[in-house]
Amino acid sequence: MNVFGSAGIGDGSGYHRIEFLSFQNGLVLDEIYHNTNNWRHKDYRVGTDFFLGKKHTIGFLYSGGNGKTDRMAYNRIAIANGQTATSIDSILVADTDVNDSRNQNAFNLNYRFDNNKGRTLNIDADYGAYRNKSARYQPTQYFDAQEEVVLRVHQQL
């Protein structure tokens, strides 16, 4: 008989800042994008092999894991007419808050026959169950050039 297992934990964060200057359809878009990520995950695995004789082995393996990620982003785009690129026409501001979760479970039952003459037969049966969820809140504000709110849109996706 052989019994084995492993476990792991991960925890981290990241930050991005990107600046774009785009020219599209007669418009100049001056964009700033900030993004932060925080994540934590756990993964585990346990299994066993039963040696039924010199030629026959039956094994079982379970692996699973779960994780959470929280992401926050800020996006600001100043929009100007391509003919007067220094004169801002409007400003779009979008804040995004995203919560992701992941759960997984996988099972394996296996059989191995080895005739000890260079030939083997392996049979595996696998079953997996996965659940991923994501909740996003993204309010978007459209401003005029003086940054007074013109229109506010809230989206729950």
C-alpha cells in the first residue's frame, strides 16, 4: 500500500498602472487605468495505491481547491475632438469592484495491470465538480469638461 498527499496555500497581490493615448474615429482619448488584485487560494491532494499482487494495482486520488480574488480598478478617459486635441469635451470615469471565487473537487479511480513483459493496461475513471462565481459592480460616471456629473450609470453584472 502507498499513501500520499500534498497541500498548498497561495496569497498575493498585484498593482498595474497603465496610461494610453489613443486616436480613434476623430477623437483623442487620454486614458489612465489603475488595477489592484488580492488573491488567496488553497489546493490539496490525497491518494492511495493498493498493490493487489505483482501485476495488479488499484488507486484512488482526490484533489481539490478553493480560492478568492478581489479586484478593484479605476479608469478615467478624457475625450477630445481630434481637431482640438487640447480642449477636453467630456470625461468618462469607471470604478470596478470584482469578487471572484473558485471551488473544485476531482476524483480518480484507477486500475493498472502490468504483465512484467513490457505490456501494461491502465484504466481510469474521473469525476470533477467545479464552481466559479464572479460578482462585479461597475458604476460609470460621465462628466462634462468641468467634471460636473452629466449622467450616472450603475451596472450589476
